[in-house]
Amino acid sequence: VQLQASGGGLVQAGGSLRLSCAASGRTFSISTMAWFRQAPGKEREFVAAIAWSGGTTYYADSMKGRLTISRDNAKNTVYLQMNSLIPDDTAVYYCAADPSSIRLRDPRRIRYDYWGQGTQLTVSS
């Protein structure tokens, strides 16, 4: 499975942005897709996850209410809509995929098999 993240950029605080992650290859093996982020000098942190089938979603508590994760199975693409952006959202955002089911495992604890290359989001104050 190959993952291609896109959609990052420079946004003013309070603005919105939608990230995309296109999957290719053995996509039939995917059960969960997720977004993580890593800010400079910080550890990578979980952002959101979605079940590839059924659409069950899971969000980081710190960002809940500002995010919407969705998927388009026909396009093999997952989206992350981010609203009310703040400077602390500045990070490289990575998408990840795994055969593990979000219904059986906490998506924050899954050791994802597949990772995209990351896309930079910078939020200016």
C-alpha cells in the first residue's frame, strides 16, 4: 500500500484546510486509516482515524470539534477537514493505514503498517 498525502500549506489562524490522503496498491487490505502530526521538537501525535468500511471515526480529544475525517472509497482517499486553525496546529501531517480494525483496537495504539510522506501545515498568527 502506498499513501500520498497532500493539501498542506500556509493558513491564517481561524482559517480552514482540508488534507487528502490517496491510497494505492493493495487497498483491499486496509481497515483503518488515520492522521498523525508532528510539530518541530515534539513527538508524533494521533489526530484522527476512520474505518475504511462503515465509517466509524475517532478523534484526538484535544482537537475534537474542529476536525472531520471522511473517506471516499471510490477514490481510495481519506480527507481531514480542519477548522478554526490555531498556530499550535502547525506540524507535518502524516496519513497512515493498517489492516487492524478500529472497532477492535484503539486507533491511537495501532502500529500502522503504512505511512505517507507527510504534508506541512503552517498556521500563522
